[in-house]
Amino acid sequence: MENALLVLPTASANANTCHVARLHGPDGCQQFKHGFSQTSNLLLDVRARMGAGEARQCANLQTRKKLSVSATAAGSLPSSDEGKGVPADMAILLEIDGVLADIHRHGHRQSFNVAFQDMGLDCANWTQPVYTDLLRRAGGNEERMLTFFFDQLFQIGWPSSLPTSEKDAFLRKLMQRKQSALENLVKSESLPLRPGIESFVDEAIEAGVPLIFLTASSRLGEHIASLLVQKLGPTRIEFVKVLGKKEVESSMYGQLMLGAGVSGQEEELAKELTQAVIAEKQRIAEEVASILRLSVEIDTSFAEVSKEAIMLLRAGAEASKAAFHRCILLAGGDTGVQAASRIGMPCIVVRSSVTARAEFPAARGALDGFGAGAITLARLCRYM
């Protein structure tokens, strides 16, 4: 490889800009090999490193003053001693489904049953074992769950008056009723947050640790996921950030991924860089394989599937003003785990009713909720 390309952040005041440099000759190749593994980190963390330390200290002071007035009197906050030892550059990203609430146990299943009743399907009622089985068989796709239920798995049968040509419309209508029932359930007091989550949020706020709730990845839909975050109460909401699709797309990494704010020439150079990186990875893999006398082909399938998940995590780190490897993700499922693993972000799984027995080898741990013996701020610090 005689030439290489390297993407570097600019030194200008605008942290959204970048510079694509072409490296020539043997020296250029050597620089590429050395800088290739660090380039994306420099580009994506430049904004996070600008004044983060001073901003954190100021925010901590203001947060403690406000919380001491609004929440300490109620006994919901830990003493200041409990925040000692928390890294100053740490941030926590939280998924919604399974983390903020056990939404499968207390939300989705009940909402389906309400939708069945609204549409006069008296024979349809999902118990927890039935729902869990359908969820696993359909890979989380709710329309496939309905198809399995009515047709393939339980042989319940479709409504007798329903023409075959109208099955798709029937499913769409049923899903609309289910989503409406779910929104009403979230707005009510019937869908609880996970036990201990409020105390955990209080502990993190008191310690000055940024909390980013990732509503963009929720299968609830962004609107309903945001309503669920609001259940934390206005005092806590003031000190956390909610990251939806709009915020992800407007982030620095989102703009790079979507090609926004990049000139035509820079975009072409960036594409060349991507192709060069893939080619170099393939060359190294084939070289190792030749020694082991194996046939190797790099797996890029997950890269396509996880593009949005990785973009969300990168945007979350940017919003927290922390380097991505100093963020820890609290994930409710395997998609978040795999995305975090790909970019080197620490990840802990918060087990729920549908993941109680699942294995997550790519995560640093899997814990059963919040509080003593489960997830606490001090315990998360040990996983960093």
C-alpha cells in the first residue's frame, strides 16, 4: 500500500469540521498504520474534550445546590460521600426498553390484550409464557408475532369473516390499536418504572455523572419512550438528556454517517478511506489465515445491521461530553450490547422478564435491576 488517507479533526473553533489528508509513500503508509486505529476516536471525541472538565465541575456544583433544596429533604438522595471515587470523565447511556421499565412484562403484552378485546377477538389472550414464546420465535417483530399466533404456531385461525386479501390491513389496524393502548398505559400509573431506578438516577445526578436516555432505539416508538422517561419526574428530568432521532442525526457522527456538511470532494476521499481500511483489514486477515492454512472472509453483516445502533451510541457519547470509551451503556438487549462491543464502549445488561436466562458474552456483566446486589453507581465504576 503506497498511499493512504487519514481523517483528522481540525484545530478550528468549529468542532463539526474535519480534514482529510492524503499520505504518500512508505512514510505515509507507516503513518496510516499507526494512525488508523486512532483516527475515528480523535475525530469523534474532539468536541467531547473541549472544556469538559471545567463544565463538569460547574455543573456538579449547580446540581448539588438545586437537588439539596428539591430532593434531599425527601430522603431520596445519597449522601455526598457516596459520590466519592466516581471518575470525573464518566457518563452513563441508558436504553429504555427493559432498562427504565420492564416494558415486555408490564406494557407490550397487556397492550396486545387490550387491542384484542377492542377488536372483538375474545379467543385471543396472551399470558406471559405465550408472549415470551412468540417474542423469541418472531425475533421481536410484533407483526410476525401476530402471524405466528393466528396462523402458524397456535392455529387459532384468523377471524372467519376476514378475506385473505385483507390480512395485512387487519394486522396494521390491530397494531395501531395496540400502540394506542400502550400509550394510554404509559400515561397511567399502571406501568411502573423498574424498582430502584429513581434512586440510581438521583445517585448519578448527585455525583455529577451525565445521564443520556436513548429514546431513538426504543421499539416503543420515540414518543412513548419519551413519555416513559417523563415518569422520572420534573426534578430529575432537568438534569438528564433525552436522545431522539433528531438529536442523533444532528450530532457530529450522525452528520458524517449521513453525509451532511461534507463537500463532494471530502465525501469521495472519506469513501476512499473506508475502502482502504476494509482492504487493509482483509489483507491482514488473509495473511494470518495463510499461516494457519484457513480460508477467511471478514464478516460485515453486523456492520450493516448495527449502523444505526453505533451511530446512536456515538451521538450519546458526544451529548455527554465524554469520550466514548469513558461511557458505559446500560442495555436491555443484544443489539445495544453488540454495538457497544464493536466500538469498545463498556456495557452492562439490565436483565428483564424476557432476558432473565439469556447470555451476553460481549457485555461486561448482566445484573438484575437496580439497588443493593444489582446496579449501583459504585458498582458501575468497577466495570469501567
